[in-house]
Amino acid sequence: MITMQVNDKPISPFQLYCIIILSITGIMMFSLPYIANLYGKNNAWISVIILLIGFQLIGFVIIALHKRFPEKDLFAIAEIVMGKVIGKIFNTLLTLYYLFIAVYVCLYGCFLAMEWILPLTPKPVIYLILLIPSLYLAMAQLDAFARYNSIAIFITIWLIFAICFAIPDMQFSYLLPVGEVPLAKIFKGAIHIAPIYSGVNCILIYLPKTSGTIKAKGKAVFYSLLTISLIYLFIVSACIALLGTHALDIVIMPVLYLLKTVTIFSFFERLDILMISLWLIPSLSAFVIYIHLAFTGLTQVIQKKNKIILFSLFILVFLGCLASQSNLSIYALHKGRSLMLPYNCIAMFGVTPLLLILAVIRKKNISR
Amino acid sequence: MKLLKILCLFSLLVPTAGCWDQSFLKQQSLAFSIGYDAHGDKLKSLSTVRTLKPTGSGQTEPFNNSYEVTGTTPLDVRAALNEITPGTYSMGKLRVILIGEELAKKDIYPLFDLYFREARSNINTKVIITKGKSVDFLKNGYIQGNLITDAINELLLSGEKESLVPKATVGNLLSTIFDPGEDITLPLLEKVQKGNLKVKGVALFNKRKFTGKSLTGEKASLLLLMKNKGGKTAQFSVVDKGAKNTLNKKITIITNKSKSKIRLKWDSGKPIYTVDLKLNVFISEYTKGILNKRDVDKLAEFLSKKMTNMAEEVTKTLNESNCDALGLGHIMQVQNPKKFKGYDWDKDFKDIKIVPKVKVHIISNGILY
């Protein structure tokens, strides 16, 4: 990847904080409360708390791995701890997984744009709207991408600010009673919303390129995962409190519905349309991060690094979108999400703990 | 590589055009209000579309056109309106939806499905039930020279501020429609002399159907305060039957702050709800003379008693109309979900015991002693 050259300027822990947040605030966030409510009902917010704890633990695992291999990224670590052949197979599978995620995100973005703002625009054009700026961003230097993220994070803050205006219409008793929903269902809800954290492994791509002590990096990882989980907790709670669990069963994009109900200062309304247009900015970050992951994995496998490879990844994503667009509906997207769920769980909860366990067992450590 | 860069730059031109979804305002007929009425098995609808009329020297002024159509569903109605309005009929700026009482008695959800379902629809539109046919409210297009939509909108805004009607928009109806433990309340509008409109009160619903019963004036305000959904102020006049002089019979108070707390207790397996409403009020009319500290305490006690009586009438009407406007079912659902499942709330609500208690605290006598 072009951004990951040795002569790249390192990014600061704050920039890492922004990158991690944006890697996780993707376009799928708009339907997060709907998915959580499908299983957790009025206790869906507990599913988010479970994820908060789960990903803090993953954060610790990631930092522990980075401490052992401070100069190496995720894919390089895999080759060290698994051996060259198995490591390459593992990296190939992981690369394919991130490519699929990139295609899925692109299709999801297209679906949202078609439903909300661009119903008549041809789908390939919508893909290009997402892909062309992403290509530009992905080709840029890492510090330029980090600066972009530091600015894009303000959109997330603006989203929280806008949601606050709906608080007077919310009924927080909709979040109660606690414990009515069986714990198994709440856990199932947590598993189903977990794919929104698909970009979490990107931390191990950017950590070696971050300046500062391990403590500062650890803090950035800890606080970024905490921040994003709290944002999700707020969003899920706000949507349940506004709509109630029964209405949430049918509203597939509750965050946008919530924004639709908001009027700021009696004249500023239809924030959903504004937000969906603005959300392209953080979505690009999340998308570029998936491409970064796929690119880093691919270059580790083929041991080559140039612009053509990066460009061909974009072509692959574009072709992937074209190939799977024939039945672009919310049902197809939800089916796709369900199909990818086991792989998502393995990638998020399996990869880094497995690498750490192998590193400990095989006593692999290059930090000393 | 240079060629690749140029190709990339040129490819940007494709998405920048945005010509597929351009929609010019001047090519649209912007609807500001729509009324729906029952017309046999069909819907009769009248929509006011705002246009700009030239008034000379390059100036324009807004002008209302009314279009009346019939259809089987709201979407059918919209298609029919699109056929007769110049340009594309657009509901993107819709401010008010009026529903005739006869239609509201059938089922109101089918009227809103279109607004809930379409991403482009405006769900901040206010919803009103009309006494009589809604078409009659809109057909003139103006009230005393004011554009009908603006007049209704202003009427509702002041009504909401003075706790006469609930804040009801399409968007915030969705949660209540689907909540098994709460019923909808909507503003009720009626036509009075000289074509003027009057905010009558609160229309009471049982699930999706208008019960035909309503709370008007002060009772409507009290209901909203009991729900903690009142506006900035609410005015109540209490009659003191013991007063010797007719002019002294009325005491008027204006609420400054209110807080209602609903509690659920169980007595021999039956639910009893207590509604404790605390009102901080100003005395705005008291014609009996000087009010000293002892009189104020006595008056507060008297007002509390009178207001409690009024609150009992409100809860009695709610029971009679089977309208759980206070969301009592939801409270039971939160506290004891298993017991709530044992009730058929839509039918059993009429037998639920509600004990209201109002406590008035006088914080000011005005600028007189």
C-alpha cells in the first residue's frame, strides 16, 4: 500500500484514536438499533454494553500483540507466528474477507443513497461516487489520511449533537424493564451487531506507524474503542427511547428516522438528508480502512507493493458490486450480513487472540 | 501512468453531474396541507398547493390553490393529485394533515403508512382531527385573509404552547401507534362562525380508531399536564359556588411549572394507578380582594380540591372512551410485564381504577397583594 511506505511520517496517538473511531463508524451504523432490537428488544442497549466489554478485551489483546511485535503489522505477525506457508494461507483468507466487506459496504452505501437521496441515479455511478474519492484517499500518504480522519470525526460529533435535539420526544421507560429479555437473546443481539466493528483489526495495521510510547498507544486504543462503544450505546438507547421496541421492529433505518423527526431552532429540518450526504465523509474512511487491510494482506502474500495492486483492488470491488447488484434490497443485504456473520466473528474475536496465543506458546517475540 | 490519472479525473465527471436525480423547485406543486375524509369505501381528499402570484414590479406573493380528488388509498390520492396539479405534486413541504372525524373512527394507520414508508416524506407534518369533514376546513384556502396552512399551523403552535392540544406529528405518532400500553391523542379542530377555526381540544383514540370522545378546554390542558406533555403555560378557571357576588365566583390561575408522577399499586390483585400532579401557579384573576398569607394557603387547598375533581372527570372520560392516553399500560408493562400480558388492554382499560390527586402551590398573586 502506498500509504504504508517505510518513509511515511508516523501518525500521532490522537490521529490513531480518530482512525480507530472512523474505522468502526461505518455506513451500517444507521440500521444498528434495528438489528440490535430484533434480538434484544427493549434490552438491546445491553447488547451494546456487552460489545463494549468484549472489544475492550480485544483492545488489550491487540496491545499485547503489538508489544511483542512493535514493528510488525497484523499480516506480518501472522506469518511470524504461524509459519510462512500457513501464514500466507491465513493472510489470503483474511484479505479475501476484507475485500468482501469492502464490497458489502459499497453495496450498503449504494442502497442507502438510492433509498434516500439518489433514487434514479444508476448504481454504477453511486459506486463510483464512493470508490473514486476512496482511491484518492488510499493513495495518499498515511499522515494525510490521518489528518482527513481527524477532520471527519467532527461529523460523528455533529450526529450526536443532532440526536440530542430529539431527547424531549424520547420516553426512556421504553428501555425498561431490565432483564425481561432472556440473556441468550441479548447475547445473540450482541453477536449480530458485532460486524459493525469489522474494522477493529486495522489497529494492528496502524499501530506500528504510530509514534509515542506503548502506554500512549494503549490509551488511544482503549479510549477510541470506549468512545465508539459509548456512541453506539447512545444511538441504540436514543432510538429505542424515541420509537419503542414495537415500532423499531419495522423501521429499518431508525437513526435516519430519528433525524427526520428533529427540527432545530424551528426551521432547520430534514437532517436525515443532510446527514446521509455528510456521512459519505466518515464512510470513505471506513471503506479506505478495509481497502488498507486487504492491500496490506495482499502485499504480505505476494511480497510486492505498488499502485497498480491498489488500483486493481478498487477495480475488484467495483466489479464485485456490479456482479452482486441485481437484487439490491434490504432483504438481500440482511441475508448477506447473516451469511458473513460467522466469518465476521472469527475475524474479530478469533484472529488476534489466536495470534497472541500462538505467539505465547511458540515464544515468538521480537520486542526484546 | 499519466493517462491513468487523466482517466481517473475524467471519470469524476460522471458522478459530479448528478443529473439523474435533479428536481427543480419550479417544476413542483408544493402541497402545504391535505385533508382526508371518508367517501363511502374511498377517500375524499383536498390539498392546498402554494404558488407564487406576481403582484407587479417584480414582486410576488404566496397564493393557495385547492385541488379535490377521490381515491382508494393515500397513494392513490397522491397519484390523482399529481394528474391535476401543474408540475409534479410534492408532499415534501407538507405542514398539516387534517383527518375528518368519520374517517378517523375507522382506522388512521393506513393514512400514515405512506409517510412512514417513504424516505423522502416529511414526517414533521402536524396531524389534526376535524369536527366534521376536513375538506370543508381547507376548501376556501384562506381564513380572514391568511393562508389556511399558516393559520392552522399558528393556531396549533399557540395551542401547544398554552397546553390546549398535544404536540402531534406524523413522526411521533409511530411509537404510540405500535405501543400496546398507550393510546394516541390528537388535536381536535372545529369550525366556528364566520369561517374561523377553533382549537377544540384533544381527540381520544382507542388504538388506531377515534373513539368519538374528546376532552375540551381546561380538561384537555389538565390531561396534558397529567401526561407531563403540557406547553409553557396552562390556564384554569375555578368556580367558587360559595361566593356571594356573581363577579367573585371565578378564580383564574396560570400554571408556571408542573410535574406529574404516576404510580401503580396492586390491591387484591387489581391495579390501582395514582396520578400525583403538582402545579405551581400564578393567580391571574381573584376579584374577592386582598389575599394574605392565610388566605393564600386556604385558596391553594380549595384550588387543589377543585382541580382534583376536574382530574377525576378527566380520568372518568378516559375510562369511558377506553383511551389510555396516560400510558398506564406501559407503566404496568415496565413494572410487571407478566401481569400486563394477562390483560387485553384495549378492552380492559375501561375498568382500570385511576386515582388522581392535584396539589396546587401558589407562587405569586400577581402584582397585587
